[in-house]
Amino acid sequence: MLDPQYIPDHKELMKTLIHIYTFQVLYQHLDTFGHVNNAAYLQLFEEARWDMIEKNGYGLKKIQETKKGPTILDVQIRYKKELMFKEPCRIETYLPSHKKKLMYLQQELFNSQGEQAAKAFFTFAFFDLEQRKIIPPTEDWLKAVNTSLLL
């Protein structure tokens, strides 16, 4: 069962929309029931996060150059509605809060009717690939996840 502290009710959570990603459900997202496989939701949420940070100047090239980047520490997800083949969808990404080295990111996936199909809450941090440890986020990383909107 989901821990309510990870995915609070909308009324309790002050959240800031920082990115919108659109896509169409593809064949490879489906399971034998003909709807999107539960694991595919995590891949779709990840695609949306990569789209956001690449558009904000912190893509794979920057991670490889600086040897620093994001790491997911925890994820909680709720599945609410089916998504079907060729259905156009959108993922909204919110940065509800951050403190010191930890950041909390919420993503909501909506179907073609605008209904919430899934909601996920991620705890993540900034990771130094050489030191192999979590470090305070850099200014470039804070810009990539639009934390300036929270200040």
C-alpha cells in the first residue's frame, strides 16, 4: 500500500508545473491485456524527465562531461485508468518541494479525455559519478529542473 506521505492529496500539496510532455501510446508499451504495461509507465515518466532536462540544458552530453547527474532514490506510483494503443497522452511534471540534497518530483499522466491515468512521486538527488555519492545540486542542475520557480 502506498504511504500517503509520498503522494499527498492535491489539496495538501503546493506544486509548481515545470514541464509538459506529450506522446502517443505505441505497441511496445502494451502488455497481453492490450493496455499499457505497468513498467512502461515508469519508462514514459522517465522520457518526460529526460525531455525536460535536455530542453533546459542538462542532457546526456552534460552528464557525461561533468560526471554529475540525477539519481532516483524512491518512486511511488498509482495507476488509475487504462491507456490504449495509439492514444494521445500527456505527462505533467511538478516540482513540489526540495530540501538540501533531496528533491521531490511529481508526475501525472493524462489520457486523451484529460483524465488522470497515473500519478507518480519521485525522490531524487544529484549524484557525483566519480565520487559515487550524493552531492548538493549545482546551479546548472537547479536550472534544469526549474527550481528557480520555487524561490
